[in-house]
Amino acid sequence: MAQTLQTSDIDLLIGGYGSLQGSHGRGIELCTAHITDDGVASLHHQRLLSDVPSPSWLERYRVGGTVVVYAVLENSRGLAALRIDDDHDSCRLTLVSHVAVPGDGPTHVAVATDDQGNAHAITANYVSGSISVFPINTDGSLGDVSQTLPGDPDEGHGPLPAQEGPHAHWILPLPDGRVLSTDLGADRIYVHRWMNGELVRTGMVRLAPGTGPRDMHLLPVASESNHFDEWRVAVVNEWGRTVTVLDANDLRILQTIDLDAEPADQAASLAFIPSANGYEGMAYVGLRGSDRIVALAWDGRTLTRRESVSSGEGRPRHLCAIGRYLIAANETQDHLTMFHSDKTGHLTVVEDLPIGSPTVILPLQ
């Protein structure tokens, strides 16, 4: 009797730059990654779900039985909450709230829970260098901004032309409740704690001048019990073209690894595929300029550079891992490229899908 192949259809929301940026994104698109257990994979475009303008970053959050997507509307200084209704075949996005962001160029949003158990959406506002905090209501909708923490107007700059002032870029809530934010202009990572429901800046990590910290991601620390209760923070440095690894507890710098970039490259996104079933743990970092993806092996303590492959061209702005697959959002050439990662971490192209100016890929499961 022939064995039936198991298949998995993973819905993906794709956001991107639209006409406000002079680009080609239509809003939030629904795509599907179709993967079978014999290693066959493909990408499919389904339909446009929302025409919100230039949703350059998307964040998924579940509150009760409701799943909400928060969309950063970078070029219109807005943050939208959209409820996901129904399943794959009839999936819809319904706008439940839209709030103004009191900072120019919101580029990232993350959800964090304060010391009183309340959830908040926090945006990093690139142009103004500030971060803004928004309460999340019980239905997932957003309240008006409750806090804005500015960048440092006096010292918040670096030696490069792109570092003329503070440029907040990323928000990372830590497992212990602290919240980190990167300032690409000031070469700093700010540390925040919740105090009676308010976010308070309590410290910083200074990186070398001209580093330009951009994105941050948690990497699990290997232990004998295989319980990952310790973490490292991997920081992608746009202008230093490096990745810095921090101890998540005391934020000591443990490692800085060079990405072997070209002089004009900008390091962008990082995606992580954990070790499993004989496969190595791998971190992948995009280089915009030479348009490559750099493979970094993660042994649970240290990153080791392996090789790089073409992203498919188009300045890869975001990388997203799904199982043993990696998808690159090639923004300026209007397409997604899907790769398979083998046991050594080598990437092989398996599919390419045209889509307008993609900047973020959000799996829905």
C-alpha cells in the first residue's frame, strides 16, 4: 500500500512599501508556502487582504480567542490593528483600530507585557529616533499612545552620514520582562524596565562608532538538559556589517563576527533555524548591496561563518525561517525567494514568487 505524503500549507502575510514610498506594494498580501514531507516546496500568491498604505512591518498577537496583526504604516506615521477572521480558505483582515504614532518613520513594532500584566505595542520610530508605547485593549485594538521615549538629541549620533542623529530601529522584549531597543544612529542598545506599568530607560550598551545596530534576535543557549532557559541576543549591525552576540542576562558582549561583506553592503535581517534531527542550528543574515545571504552556524554558544549565496537580487530586507526553509523578501526587485537549508546549512533555491516591494514576511502558524 502506497504511503500518503503529508503536506503542510502555511499561510504567510506579506507587507511592503507602496506608492507613498514610490514602490509597488498593494498592502497586506496573503501567500501560502506548500511543503511536503518528501522535501518538495512551493510558494503561491492568494489575494490582497488589506490595502493599508505601506505596511512595512507586521506583528502577530493573540488576545483571548482573537488573533490580531499590528501593521506599522511607516510613511503615514500610523499603527493599525487588524483582526484575522476565518480560516485559510476565507481568511480576512478587519481593521479594528488605527492610531497616530508621535514619531517620524515608525519601522518596527513588538508586543510586550508590563509588570502589571498588561500588554503594550511598542514602535521604533526611525527618523525621529524615539520609541512609542500603546496600550492593547482586551479585544486587541490599540489605545492612543501612552508614552514616547526620545533618542538622545545631543549625543545620539555616529561618525557616518547616515548617523546624523538618533535612529531607533528595533524593539526586543526579553524573557525576563526587560525591553531592548536599537539606536542605529547612536551606536547604542537601550535597556528598559517596566515600573508600575510605565516603561523606564535604565541603561545602555555602547557599540563601536559606526556600527549601526539594526535588528535583534534571541538565540537559545545549549545546555546538557536541552532545556533552553538561557538566551543570547544576536544584534545585526547595518554599517559595521557584523553580528554582535550579547549575554541576555548582563548584556556583556561575548562575540562579534564579521560577515565578509562588500564595502558598500548594509547588513539587514537575521533568521534562525534551530538544530534538530541531525541538522545544525543556523543563523542567516542578509546583505543589501551585494544581495547575499550569509550562513552562520550556531552551536549553542558561538557563531561561525560558513558561506554566502545570492538572495535572488533586490536588497533582501527581511528573512523568515519556516521549518528547514528560508524566505527572503527582495524588496527592490519585487519578489520572494524560497530556499531549503540542508544539514550543513547550505541554501538551495526552491521557488521564486513575484510580489510588489516586500519588506516583511509573517507566518500565521
